[in-house]
Amino acid sequence: MLSEIGLVGLGVMGKNIALNLSDNGVTIKSFNNSKEKLDDINKEFLNGFIGFTSFDEFVESLESPKTILLMVPSGKATKEVIKRLADLLEEGSVIIDGGNSFYLDSIDNGKYLSKKSINFIGMGVSGGEDGARNGPALMVGSGFSLEAPLINTLKNIAAKSEVECLGIYQGPGTGHFIKMVHNGIEYAEMQTIAEIYLILKNLKKSNMEMSSFFSSQSKNNNSSYLIEITSKILQKSDGDKFVIDQIKSVAQNKGTGKLTIQTSLNLGVSIPSIAAAYDARVQSSNQYSRKISEEQINDDISYTDLSNALYFSRVCSMIQGLELISKFSDDENHNISIVKVLENWSGGCIIRSNLLSELKKEFSKNNNIFNLNNLFENLEKYRVSISKVLQVTTKYNIPTPVLSASLNWFNSVTALNNPSNLIQAQRDFFGRHKVQLIDSSDDINIDWD
Ligand code: 6PG
């Protein structure tokens, strides 16, 4: 175990991870301009918190080799602190960026620091305030091999499921890449649940009925943290009103979903469920004035079909995210094990669910994302359900961007025939872009006249 860690960033996540470290016997030394803030924070620690108002003295006070954890906003703020530290730290020190940094920034930061012989770790932290305090999922990306005291410290503070939810990956940007994809999947699962909620609303179910639908999902292959909290949210009342009915229908985002989509475009991986979830948030802010009202659903949709649709869409979003990780791993030669990623997410993080252990069984047999025959075969009954659900939502004008994207993605990637032969013909017709004929790898132009 490390005996002490320097911490920059005493916001909600920083403070809670520090309390977690302190519970595990690590002394926290930290910096803040405000003595009052440091004194307030000190009161929350039983022992082992030392605050400094001078940045130089804070860095100086750490024993060598120094380990400093950054929990500051991603982007400019993180870069600035890294620069400031780089001027003060000696060779062999370790900087861990525990913010939601973009993975390309972490690769840059790693390169910049390695020139100064300072070791850099980009670490994704998931689980919100409660996770940071009691056990987050930690996605660690490192360009150097970690010493045992640091690994043990991270193991101790991480969440535990059947394994420690600590993933250690090769490359300073890899931990943040995996955290970014985690967030993309988080967006898709949240929106899938929200669409099922909208369908239930149009089936005229009460909030309490909807809440029990979601709480019963653990029996239907859908046991997940996000579904659990949805059940709790729906039953929360304030006086005689349900809180959910008092909240504006406009969803915000801090940008990690958008970065996942931009990255998928750059890497040539299709993640339509995640993209549709991000778009749904954008659309919630950009509403047109002409309204077409949804109608009360008069057709039968069974709870089983809804559960199956929920499950189907969750599986599709997860596979899309894993395909993105797999492509990144192949491109960068990082040899990322999908099983390890699934274990990493099995506790502490926002997308923890029984689906991860189901998929783990599948990927233990092979690490090839394009060879999921068993899984896809088992999805058949769920596909029938989601098709039924979407026929009804289309009839009654109920928007289902992620459910629809998931089904279309699945149909597309498993289609025996796709119409891209026509696309190739059109490209060659108007632009002489060439086609390949079946059973040939030659690129040829066709004489279309
Ligand atoms: C986590 C979350 C967290 C994320 C927030 C807000 O894993 O703990 O993913 O990192 O930043 O949930 O994200 P949005 O504002 O983009 O919804």
C-alpha cells in the first residue's frame, strides 16, 4: 500500500475518493487556495488529511517517489495542473489523472510527461459520489508497469464484485477510452429505459405500476443498477405529487457521449444505439412548435414483450460499445481482453448489471466480437418481442430512437443480404469509383451505357 497520496481537486469526486483512500490507511496531502475550505474538509477525515495553501509546499511535502492524484475538470484545467506539476516533480514521480479526460488528451499528457521522466496514468473512475466514497470501478491506463504498492492501493479502494473492479490496461489513454465507452453505453441504457417508461405511460400505467414493472426486471434478465434506480425514482413523491412529474423533459450532458460518437466515426465503428441516445438528449432541447400528440395505446403490449425489448436493446448497445473497444485495441495493438473489461465494469460503475456476467461467459469462449453466434441465436425471442413493440409504437406516434436503432443495427449486422451492392453500383455509375464482383478481389469499372 502507498502510505500517502497528493490530491489536487477537492470537488465531490476528489473529496470522496480521498475519504475512501483515507479509510484504507493512506494519508492525503492536498492543496487549495482557501484555508477555510481545507479546514472544513479536514473535519470530515478521522485522521490523515494535511492541507496546504501553497502549491509548491504541497508538492515539496510529499515523500519520494511522489504520487499525485488529479481530480480536476477535464481538458484545459487538467492540462494546466499537469504543466505546473511537471515543473516541480522529480523524475520517477507518478501523476494519476482520475477525471473524465478525453483519451487523446491522456495520450498527449503521457507523452509530455514521459519526456520529463514522470510517469502518467489516465484513470477512468465510475460510480458517482457514492462509488468514489465506497468503491468505484477504476479503469487504469498506463504506459509503464505499475509498482505493487500502487496496485494494492487501487485494489483496496475499488469496488468488489466477484472480482476487484480494477482494470489495468496498456497505454496512458486506454483507461479513459474504456471509461468514455462506458459512458456511451450508459447513455444508451438510460434512453432505452426512458423509452420503455414512455411506452408504459402511454399504456396509462400509474407511476407506482411503472415502478414495480422496473423493480420486477431483475427476474427477467434485466437486473441493472440503472433499472433499479429508475424504479426508485418513479415512486418518489413530494407531498401528493410524484417528483418525476415535476421535472422538465430536457436532458443535459457533459460531453462524454458525444466524444464516444465522434471516436466511433473516426475509428469506423457503427454505434447507432449510443448515437441515437445522444441525439435524443439533443432533440429534447430542440423541440418544434407543431405537436403531434401520442395516443393512448389500445393494442396489447405484454410486460414480457417490454422486458424483452429492454433486454434486446441493452445487449445491442453493449455489443456496439465493446466493438468500439475491440477496434481501438486492434488499431493500437493493446490486446485488450473483453472479459477483463466486463469484469472491470461488474461492480461500482453506473452500467453494472447481470448482463456483464452473461457476456463474460460468451467472451470467455472467444475474444472475437464478430463471432457471437450463440448470443445472437439466443436473442431471437427478444427480437420478436422488440419488433412487436415497435409496430405498436410506430402506429401510436411514440418516439423510440434507441429501441429502433438497436433493432435496425441488429437486423443490419446479421442480414444475409444487404443492399450495398446497389450503393457500389451507383457510386461507379456516377463517379467511376469501381466495384468488386462476387468471387473476385479486383476493383473494376462497369460500362453502364
Ligand atoms: C460515472 C458517470 C459520470 C458522468 C455523469 C454525467 O460513470 O460515474 O458516467 O462519469 O460524468 O454520469 O454524465 P453526463 O452529464 O454526460 O450525462
